[in-house]
Amino acid sequence: MLDSTLSSADTSLQSSSVLQDFFDNAPIGIYTSTPDGRFLAANPAMATLFRYDSPRDFIASVTDITGQLYADPADRQEFKRLVDVHGEVKNQEFRMVRRDGTVIWVSLSGRGIQDSEGNIVQYQGFVSDITGRKLTEDEIINARNQYQSLVDNIPGIAFRCKYDEYWTMLYMSDQSVDLTGYPACDFIHNSIRSYVSVIHPEDRPIVVKSIEDAVSAGLHWDIQYRVHHKDGHFRWVNEEGQGIFGIDGTVAYLDGFILDITERKISEESLLIYKSAVDQSMDGIALADMDGHIRLVNNAWAAMHGYTHDEIIGCHLSLFHTPEQMTHEVEPQIERVIIDGSGQGEIGHLHKDGSILRTQMTLKALKGTDGEYIGLLSSARDITQEVKWREQARFHGYFRTLISEISSRLVLIHNDKTFDEAVDYMLASLGQLFDMDRSYFLRFSDDLSTMSNTHEWCSPGSTAQINRIQKFPTSNFSWSLSCLFELRPLHIPDVKELPEEARAEREEFQFQGIQSLLCLPIYNEEKKIIGFIGFDAVRTHYSWSLEQIALMQMLAEILGNAIFRLESVFALEKSEEKFRFLAENASDFIYKMMIPEGVYEYASPSASRLTGFSPEDFYNNPGLIRKVIHPDWRNFLDEQWNSVLGGNTPDFFEYQIVDKNGESRWLAQSNSYLKDNNGKITSMVGVVRDVTERKRTEQALYKQQALEKILTSLAIGFINVPLEKVDAALDQMLETIGEFTQTDRVYIFQHDASRSVTINTHEWCADGVTPEIGNLQSVPLDLLQVILDPLQKGEIVYIQDVASLSVDHDIRAHFEAQSISSIVAIPLMQGGMNVGFVGFDAVKAPRIFSESEMNILKVQAQIVSNILERLKAEKALHASEQRYRDYILNTPYGLFIADKKGRIQFVNPAACALSGYSEDELISMKISDLLSIEAHKSSLRHFHNVIKKGRAKGEYDMLTKYGDRHWWSVTSVKISNDQFLGFCHDITMRKKAEDQMRLMSTTDDLTGLWNRRHFMQALGREVDRAIRYGHFFSVLLMDIDHFKRVNDKYGHDVGDQALRHFSATIQKGLRQVDILGRLGGEEFGIILPQTDLDGAFSIAERLRKKLERSPLCINESSVSITVSIGLAAWNMDTSMDEILKMADDALYHAKNCGRNQTAKHVFHDT
């Protein structure tokens, strides 16, 4: 999965440098640790997060993750438990401790890395700091708690909800249990049910409309409706509420109270039950007299037929039926009802617009007290759509059968003849199905410059066009073909209505007598257009439905795939000819052998050059190859052959042969395999190359510089480690092996050239274990004879308990002097010769090494022994890079690589999840395609900083694939002159929390206006702007007249309504740039930018008169509200305090002069 995910990335991603850039520059912590609590790797962000100087300092200092980093050690155990159970942990939140003792909140993700037996040997994952988000959440909770006590003591339900389809509750008081039977927590965020779900279905529309109208007008609402109680009964409630508006003028949320009024409504409701049942019926109900004149209909009947009640009452039943329907359907039905008392059936109804409805109608004759029929009761249900569905189902059933037959024929295409037959059948079948006059297949030339009709079907009497339409220039039909070149269907219901730019198409279509047509593009798997199939309606117009077009397009795609497959077969035949030419002239020996027969199907001429035997020799004597193989290698080749017969596929090996002249040669062989449909190997293709000279060079180096070769090979194997650091790399390898196997001591011994002594060249010891490397520089091989004999045979030596050795053995004393309890020695073999061994000691206590463990240790020893082999070096490099790729694919941060023009070249899965786009979609986009309009300007500065300074960080408003706006934190790093690496993560929740805190600190809770603090800040900014640019502005101070009387007479609830009514009325009369704020109590202020004294006076008077004409309605009475206004205009000699003082003096003057008027402060020259 990793390879496929990274395949679309720029080739630079494959290098270690880019992967290292990601690891070193990632803005979140990345780590690798052991189950016992030690870090193996950490990036700079990890060290910085916990206040360490560097990753090296962090790894060396933190030796106990549980005790040093976790505020609660139980959290570490929970993390390990979750990984053990689920394999990974995502975004778990824990408290952790920094180096300086401070406690932070982090989001922790991780996964377990398992060995071959399924045991977790490492943890890898990510850590990010979420302390800021946690603190913001705590502040919001504290602010909300201040209001909780007040709300809990108010009778009825207090609530706050979103202004959405479900009225998603953000808060609801506990009294919900009394009213609905459900606790408030059931409704919060619709956790179990939404509040809308308990509202009576009949009441929902009027409730929604009443609230929408009130919110739109900026007024409160007072409505009555029913809610469903848990006990199965309905309760009547009275709801009062208001919309709370945000800074941008949109509705932030709804606040209100709900009271139980069930007892009062029970008596009223009983009178409306019957009428409501009839009116709310989904079936149309009509009552007619015996003459057929309508006396009563419900809403459904009127809506079904498109009339109002007044248009229907008194009319005859024939209003709803055609004369033919009355004669053949309705009147016979009435006669049967009079006889039987009732009846039902499907009957056609006439809609007001002239369309015909199909209905399921029940008709019942009503009798009076005297037993005579007095009327007809009709109940009708519209089943028009159901009838259409039945008809469509019959059509689709036939169409699916046809599609299956056509698809089968297209799939079975294998040559030109079967292709022509399948296409002709397809065109004829579809043409007849849709009653077309002509269907055809036009194919484009390779350069799309011309098109030719290759297949055609015509209905009887239609004129064929196949001979005429050959090599038509496509440039003459650019309007229609532009649609097909974009791989979109071309549907023309009426040729006459084509636009002027399609004149050439219209003239050609009319020449052919076409009235309507449909063309569907044919393209291959690479989305390259091949041609199109068309369907012409000549006799009449025809309009295809979207569903029909979609089904036809599916067949067009199958045809395109069939053409692609047929052309691929032709290409394969040509490729086979080319391959044979290359094989005949290649210097390598190429052959194909049948499995399991072992017979050569093909042998290239180079067989003679490599072996001395001709291809015919191998054809005539399949067993010749075994005689050519060097005796020392025959068993090896037998094993490879048996492996192939067993279903395995060894792809590369080297061996020796003896050619026809008796000369020994080294050959390298690469294999590929062909399998049948059941996965069984049927043949093997081998490419054999003479590598004799290379092998001779290698063997000479092995003999002369064995130790130097090992060191050089290690340098290659450890990702190009410099020569002088090879020992350090080997030491690190031993440490890794020792920690992984939990061995006390790991070391390397190499025999000297004389093979008289062996030398301890490298050693690693666990904590508390004494190093021995200084005492083991020239150990006589005779002393180690007990283990040396099997090592020289390439066998592993395993002594589980040293104490079990005979006391007469000198080697026992040698081991006991080093405190060895158990030992494993793995031979290092070069060219069949033992050149040393890798040892593993258990010192603290005897240790049992399982067979699987020793196999792992043997693999490690082979890496050391064969380190010059290129394949091993590449695998080691891949293993080194694999960890970084895992980080890239599993990091919760989105990762982008883009060029200097912003074109995206690589993304990881997290980037796809954040944006909503797939990987393929993002690769075709630019970074700018993800930005909102507002974010474009700031993003240009961001990219400029990346190019000039190498790094940039910012927060931007982004758009997802689905149009949602999200805030991202973006960190970008320049990784080359042409590329930069970007990290991003979603901070929308943090931004919303900050906006909510900002809103709470700057707005007035009751009116939703700016509060005094924000108003004064805005005034200060306006003064600064006026000074800087020489602008002017005015300030209005307003005081509601006799507001105390309103509170005293009507109560504080009405007083609050008056304040909201005042705010909404004034706000509607202002410009968008004007600033309205509540300064306290009934005092308000307005800032009017770019407005002089006279202009401000006109605005003030208009607002005052508008308020005077807009009384507040309370129940059935109205409360008149007036306002006194004082205003002043700013000049260059006026400070902020002075202009407020002048406006306040003018307000005082207006109130002293009788109120309900405007006064302005006028400057006088002194």
C-alpha cells in the first residue's frame, strides 16, 4: 500500500533527504520508543515540546517514559493497552510533564510495530500540544456556569439552540423532564433525539414559519404548539424566544422559554379534531351530492388537482375527469357503488393544468336517516408516480437483459470479425429499443483531425449515411465535438434550437433529416477519446432522460474498453515480434522453459557464447544444463528447481558452470514466471549473464582484504555512512540487535589472516554488564576449538548453560571469566570459509534462545557477512527510508509537496482527509485552489517568505471539496529551489472558540449589539483614521424616553423586549459602515463615518421618526417608544472624550426640551 500511495510523488520524495526534511521540520513531535519505556528516535519538534535542547538530549535524558513524561502513570498503561488491543491509538488526550515540571495537555497518536511472531517491539507515533485549546474550553465553560444558576430557577424550560433544520439544542434546562418525559441531555446536540422530533408533525410548519418571520424582522416570537411526551400523550406548550445575532449580522443562535399550557388547550382541541383529521389527511377527500356537485373537499384533494377550495365547491365531478373518463370509468363506478354501497379502483383524474393523474380511488354512497342515498364520499390517492415506476421497471427489466447480452458480446471480442458483429448487434438492438431511425459508430483518426462512419444501423425507410461520412474534418463541427472531447454526452432534443455558433452542425443535421440526436463518447482506459456512437430521430422528436443517457453511457464505456483490449492484443503481437528480435541479438542467454516438463521452448543464440553449446543442443537434450552446472553447484540448482516445482518463484541467483571447453564460468540469472488462471506456474523465462570477471575480482578481494571489505560494505549498507564512521554504525547496529533480543552482550570476532588468533572488533553491552573487548584482542583459535569446528561448517553454536560444559574444557573457564551463562555464536561465512562470528551473551542469568530468535540472529549475521551485495544494500536503504514514509502516511498533519508555482506534486492521506479531495484530485490542483478568496492575498506573502527565508508559518481560511470553510495552520519549508514542503492541520474548533470568546467580550447579551467597551474601541479607531486621512464623522447618543415607566408598568420582561425592539428598529435604518452599540441601560450610541453634522441630523431625525411609528406590540395592546438624541461632529481640534461630551450635552438639551427630539452640538467661534 505504501508504494502505491507514494507512486504519484515527485521522484525527489524517494530520496532520504526529503524524508529527513519531513522528519526534521514536522511541526509536531514524531517518536519511536520501546515497550519498556525508552525512546529510540525523536525529531526536533518532540524535543522542543518537552523543553529539551535537542533530540539527542531528549533521548538520552528520558529513560523512563512513564515516570518522566506522564502526569498520571496510568495513562501510559492505558495507551499500551489500547495499542495491544487495536494495533493503534489516534488523538488520545493526556496530561504530560515537561523537563521544567510544567504540565501540558497533548494529543497522542501511535501504533505498534510487531516482529515476525506478532509481538510488539516498538511504538511509533505523533505528539501535538493542545494546551491552548484546553484552556480556551475551560474559559468558555466557566463563562457559561455564571448563567446556569439563574436559568435553573426559572419556571418552564429555558433553552439555547442553533438556527438550523433540527433546532439543535446547545443548552436546555432540567425542566424538560416534566414537559417531555426526557432529560435535557437527550436533546443536547441531538445526542439521542432532536427537539424537533418531539414536536407534533402537524405543528412543525407553522412553528418554523413563525420563528423564521420573527428572526427575519428582528422581533421575538410567541407561539403555541404540541410536543410528544414520553408517556405517549401530547402536551400543549407556549414558547417565547428571540434570535441572537452575531457581529456579521447573521443569526448566532436562538434563546427562549417553553411553558406547559395543556389544560387550557384540551377543551379547544376537542372542537377541532374532526376537521383537522379531514384537512390533514394525505389522501384527497371530497363529498358530493347525488347529482355529482361538490359540497366539501379537504386540502389534499385541492392540492392534488391544483385548485383552491373556492374554485371547487359547487362544481361537478366532471371538472376532474375528461368526457371519456366520465363515460368509461367514473359513471360505471358510481352505478356499482349505488348497488354495492362502496367500491374502489384505479381511475384517471384531470389536473387543472391539463395533465392526467392516476389515482387509487375509494367511493362510498352515504345514506340519510330515511335510508335514501344523499351523497357520495370519495377518497383518492395519487399513484401517478407509482404507475410510472411500474412502467419504468418493465422497461428497465428488458433494458438490463439487453445490456447483459450486449456486454457479453463485447467481452468476447477477440478479432475484427467478432468486433464488427458485436457493434452491429449493439447498434441494431438499441436503435430498435428506443424506436430510433439510425444508430452508428463514428471513429476519430489518431490526431483527431477527421472522423469516419465505420458501423451503421438504419430502420426501414431511413437513408444510410455510412458511405457519405468518411474522413469528415472535425474542425467543421467544433461546437458539438468540444462536448465529446470533454468525454460528455451530447444530447440535442431539437436540432432547430441549436445556437448560432452551431450553424454548421444544424445544417448537416437538417441535411440528414435529423430532428433529435444523442451522441455518446467512446474512450479507452486512459481516458483518450476513440470516437462516438450516435442515435438519430428522423420521423419525430425524441428526448432522452438522464437515466437513459447514463445507462447508454455505461454501454459506451464497455465498448471503449473492448476496443482498447482488442488494440492491446494487436500491440502485444507486435511487441512479441520485437522481443524475439531483441532476444536473438542480445548478448545475454535468454530462454523459456516449460514447467514442470523442464523442456526448452526457446533458447537464444547467446547460449553458444556462454556455454559452448548451441540452442539446438539444449532443445535436443533438456538434461544438458545439469551436466554444464559445476559439480559444487548442482545441489543448489536442484533446490532452486524443486522450489519452482513447489510453486515458489526465486527471481535471482548466481552459480558456476563448466563450459564445453572445460573452462569454469560464473553466471548470474534473473527469472520471471508465467502462470495460468489458477495461479499455477506454466513456464519460466530466464536471462543469464556472464559475471565471471566480477566474481574473480570479488574472490580476490575476499582473500586479500576480508576485514576491509566488511567495513566498506557496512558503509554502503548504512545509507552511505562515511568510511570513518563505519565502526560507529556497526556499534549502533549491535546496540539495536542487543536491545531487540534483550541480550546482555553482543559482539563481532574476526579471524586474522594467519587463522591463529581471533580479534574482538566491536562490542555492545547492556547497562550493568562489564565490557570485555579490551581483554579479547588476540584470542587463540585453539582455545575456541569447541565452537570453532561447527562454525567452520557454517553451523550455529548454542550453549544454553555454560555450567553444563566439562570442567576439563579450557573454554568453560574462558566463558566463566566473562560471567557468561548462555552463549550463541553465528558464523560469518565468506566464499564457504568461516572468517569470524557474531556472539550473543546472557550474563545475568541463563537464557533460552528460541529457534525463531536464532533465525533472526542468523539473518543479522548474514547482513554483516554479505554487506557488499547490492541487493542487501538497497533493502537496508529501503528499511531506513520506510520509517519516514510511515511517518508521512500516518501523521495526523496534512502534508503537501508543491513546486514554486504552487502545483501540488504529492499529498499524504491526512491532506486528503482535511481537504475532502482524493489524492488524484489534489495532484491535478494548485495550492491556491484550496484557498478562500480572503486568504489569497496573505498566502502570497506566505509563499514569498518561503522562497526568500526558507520557512513560513500562518493561519488561512481554506475551502474543502464540499464548499465547507475550515481554518488551517500551515507551516512551509523550502526543500529545494523548485520545491517546498507544507504541513497543515485543522484549527477550526480553536478559531470558533476564540470567536465565541471574542463575541462574549464585545457584544451585549440582551440586544446582540456592540457593548460599551467595543464601542469605545471603535470610536478610538475612527478618531485615529480621521486624523491620519483628514476624514470626518459624527457621533449620536440616544436615550429611550421614560423607559423606567415601561419597566414599572409592564415588567422587566417587556422592558427587555422594548430594548430589543428598539435595537432592531434602529439597526435596520443604518448603513453597513455605521456602528451601533448599547452603552448601558437604555442608553445607546452610533458612530457615523464620513458624515457631517447636517447629514447626521437628517439620519437622527429619520431614525427617531421611524421608531415613533413602530410601537411595540404586547399581546393585544401596543407600547409607544420614543427616543431623545444628541449629536456632535468631529473636527481636528476634538479629542474622543470631547466629542462624547459634546454629544452628551446635546442629548441633555434634547431631554430638557421635552424629549422625543434631536439636538446637535454646534461649534461657535470665540
